[in-house]
Amino acid sequence: GEEDEEDEDDSSLDGEDDVDADGDDDADDDGEAEGEDNEDDINDADVSASARALDSGAATTVGDETDSEDEAPINTIGNVPLEWYDGFDHVGYDIDGRKIMRGARGDELDALIKRFDDPNSNRTVHDALHGVDVTLSADDIALIRRLQKHRYPHADVDPYPEMIITENEDKLHPLSNAPPRKAPFLPSKHEAKKVMRLVMAMRSESYQISVANRRKQDDKDRPNYQYLIWDETPDEDLKHHKRLPAPKLQLPGNAESYNPPAEYLFTPEEEAAWHKMDPSDRPLNFVPHKFGSLRRVPLYEPLIKERFERCLDLYLCPRAAQKKLDIAPDSLIPSLPSAAELRPFPERLSERFVGHSGRVYSLSVSPSGQWLLSASADATVRLWEVSSGRCERSWQLGAEVRCVAWNPNAELAMAAAVVGSRMLLMLPLQREADVQADEASARAAGVLAAAAGVAGDSVDGEVGGVPWVRCAEALAAVGVVWEVSHAKSASSVRWHHKGDYLASVAPDGASRAVLLHQVSKRQSGSPFAKSKGRVEAAAFHPTKPYLFVATQRHVRMYDLAQQELVKKLNPAAKWISSIDVHPSGDHVILGSYDKRLCWFDLDMSATPYKTLRSHTLAVRAVAFHPKLPLFASAADDGHLHIYHGRVYSDLLTNALIVPLKILKGHKITDHLGVMGIAFHPTQPWIFSAGADGDINLYTG
């Protein structure tokens, strides 16, 4: 009976009409398969073929809604015969390695009963790979029918469309479609000649030599990997890549202890001197202190700043390996002549002028060298005889005298003194009633008298905004003739070499800080409309109408005739204290409060030719010798430094500067040492004025 039913199913499946490719008849066939089960029976042979296709892992899709991953085989035994699992209760393994148990399957009688009871039995096939029964859907049956009729599996595919719509991209076509030439397909004669030349060159002897040399060079350049790894001798190549370590900090000494020995503690004088020193010149960057115990030590305040500066040094300062040079120390010392060959110069203290009760600020020697004027804080100006050291005269001027200057003209025995805000013109050699007045003093008195006549009939006058007043009879009787008032306190006065002009300096006078005075016409005036800074000193050029004006940090040289700035000198000093000009006019020396002595060559540059830092405290005064190649400096350390300064007429030869002698003899009073110096006009002698009230004469 079962064989007859299978034959009927086969005949029913084979006897159906063909289905068109457009898919409409397929839909009708699908409807008939769902409605009439007996007419849609599928033979087992065709179904088994479809089942084998499904067992092989092929994805059956209809449209775009079916996912091939969902239809992947669950049994992952691979391509092995299924007969191997006939004796087991499972049919394979899933992707996780678990057994896939064999489904329950009855005998032939159970299959017959199920066939009659199950309405979908005619479209149910057995999946031997997974051991389960699979019911085919209407889409699966339609797909099988299309495959039996040798059609496309999907009804949406039209193999013979009426029109094919394509989009062609733009393409570049050659302008000429000529066939290629024959030459590119033939061997090149030019290249053949070049190859022959190369072959002949390679066979030559010179080529063999060059190849051998190249191989030797390659062997030499090739790194040598055969070396002793523990050898302490560094390789030559590694020396050039040596890492430079950071410089180590200096280890703390006994002075940094919280309980240092007594010899490391500062005395009050040493501590005061430490505070006055420049931070870069201090031997220690702190003041040692003593504490009874470690818990009493306070916080070190500059710690963060010092650590930060250390980090900046490590970060910004480049490191360089300094090569040790084998140089004899004697070769580094310049070959200078010995001091014995440069005599005469001041060497010893010969005489001391005692009489002032206060500081002596300034000294001035007469052109003849016989007389010496001194200005002191005891409000007096004294006249000394150089040969005997005796005080000839003394003028009481009522206030401390800051500066005194003798007229450099030997024919005029005249001097100028600065007292507060006044400048006094005096005749030092004139005696009372002119009884013992010499010729120079009488001539100076005549010049001053003529000045009064030129100015007019009036005794007093004001020219250029600066008043000239004749002194009182009491002062006029002792030789103090004229008084010139300034707006502020004056500090210094300098004569022109001809003796008719003089310049006074009032540091706080602003635009009138520098005043020029003409004695013969009794006129005064300011050469500058405004001030370029606080003026400290002024000096005339010895041969040209130039005026040197020294401010705190710069020196400006002005041409008074053309009224223009000629040159600006930059000494790199913090505070200029004094200035002097060489008798030739081509060189200038400056003293500063930061212990510098600067020599300028005006023909070279605006920076110092030499900077000497031999003093330990502020430099107060500098001076050139009028005749001899000598110059000197005086400072608050109480010392005078004598130098040999030879200037050559050859412009290509630099000046020769040789330190000669350090002269001592003054006591430091109120932290002040030597206040002023002056050379003798003809002899190798020098006078020094000290804060201790003494005047010393040093001779050769």
C-alpha cells in the first residue's frame, strides 16, 4: 500500500503543468499546495535531494529577508560519513562541543500512523545530519519546483530583460591610434656601446685597484663587534657620545652647621662688610648663625629660590667638556716691564699735613707745585706750603667745603671753592691790603676787577639767570672776592686749561646740574636744556672745546662749539663717582662705587679698553699726572693704587697699563677711606685726602 501511495505522489508531482518564469503561476501553485495536500505530495527522491542540499550547509534565501547565518548547520562534525554515528545515541557535536542527541524515531508502523495523522506529512523530510524531521514551507516547495524545471531559484530574477540601462564613465582616448614603432622592440645600440665601455673599464687595472680600495674602506668603516664587554678602556667611537653628567652641588662646610665653631661666625664689622659687598663677590651667600639645638633652627627662606635657580641652571645652561690644556702658567701672564724699570713713581709716605678737624674732601696743587689747597668738612679751606708742610692760611667759610680747584693758568693765582650751593672765587696768595701780593695774585685781582667793569657799573649782577655777588668785606679782605649761587647744592668744580672758564656740578639741579662760568666776563649759563640723568662729575677736554659729563651710568662727550653730542661712553658700571681726562685728550679714566676703574680709549670704542677691579671698596677719586705717564685711584679701603699708563703716538699701538704700587696710610673713618687725590704738576708725587682728616704726601 505504501508503494502505491508513493507512486501516486510521484505521478501527481510529475503531472503538474509548467510554471512561468514571471512568478504568477508559482503563487497559484503555492496556494494549491497549501489547500490540497493529496495533490501536492512530493516524492521522497526529490525531497531527499533537497534535504542533501540543506545538509551541505547551503543557505536557502528568498528575497533579502533570510539570513544565511541562521541556517548554518548546528552539527559541526565536518565532512565525515554519518554512518560513523550509527552505533551511538548522538549524531554529532554543536559549536560549543556539546553532544547533539539523536531524536526519537519509531518503526514503520509509527511512520504510517504519523503520515495519516499529520496534515503536513507530504512536505516533511528527515534531516539525517541533525537527526530531526523538517517541514518544508511553501517557498521551499516553489524553489524546488523551479529547480526541477531548470529555472532560476528566485522568481525576481529576469534573465532576459527587454532593456539594460548602464551608466558609462567618461574615459580618455588617444588622439592618435597609430600602431607602435618598431624601434622600442629592438635592442638599443647606444646602450650596447655603454655596456661595452663599462666592460672595458671593469677589465682595466685602475678599476680593480679602486674596487680593492673601496673594500678596504668598507672593512674599516664596518663596526667591530668583537670586543671585550668588560674592558675598562673606552672605544674611540664611544668617546664622542659620552654623556655629560650634571655638576654636583658643593658639599656643605662647617659654616653651614647649626652650631659652627666660633671662627666661622662673623663679627659686627665683617657682617656689615658682607652686606655692603655685591652678591656676586660674597664668599658665602648667607650669614652663619649659631643655635643651641637643632630644633631652634628656623626655616631657610632662600631655599625655594636656590632650588629654582639650580633647576634653571640644569635646564638652560649648556654643558661642555672642557679640554685640559697643558699650558705653562708663566705663558698666561702678560709680559709687562718690571716696576723698577718704570721709576720714578710715588712709593713711600714722606709727609703728613695735619690741621683739619673733619673729613678732607678735595685737594688742588698750584701750577708751580709750591702750594696746596685743601677743602674739608670743618668749613675751612687751608693753604699749605708743600716743601715745609706748614699751613700758611685758613679761610672759615661757614659750611663744609666739598671741592676746591686751583686755576691751571700759572699767570693767574686764582682758585674756586664749592661751599653748599655757592661757588666762591678766591685769591689764595693775596695778603691783607695787598701788601705781600705777588705778580700772579695781582694779575688775578685785576682780572676780577675788570670783570666787574665789563658787567657794568653795578657791583652785583645776574647774567644767564645765575647771580654773581661780590663777597662781604670780611671775606674780600682775606681774598674771597666773588660768590656764584646755584639752585641746589654743588659737589664739584673743574677749570678749563686756559683758566678763564670753569664748570660746576650740582647733582640735584636737573637742567641746571652743569653750569659754565666765564671769569673774564662774569657770565654763567647752562649748556643743556634738560638733564639726561643725575650728573656726578664734569671735565673739560685739554685741547678741544669738548665737555665730558658723567651721569650715574654713562659719560657723554659734547662739542660746545657745535652744540652736539660727539660720543657716549658705556662703562658698564652701576654708579660713576669720578672722571679725569688724559693730557693728550684721547683717553679717559672713570671711577665707580662698584669698585671699578675703567680706562677708555676714545679712538677705539665706547666700551672700556681696560677695567681694573683691584680695590675692595668704592672708588672715590681718579687722576692723571699732568706730565708723567702715571695715573692713580683712591677708594674707601684706605688705599691708593698707582699705575703706569703709557700712551704711544702710534695709533696702532694700545696703551700700556702696569700696576706699580699700593700706598697705605689713611685710617677708615665712618666706612670712608681716601676722599680725594692730586698729583704734583712736575714731580712724581701724589697728595691724598682722607676721611680721617689727614693729608698725605707720597714721593718716589
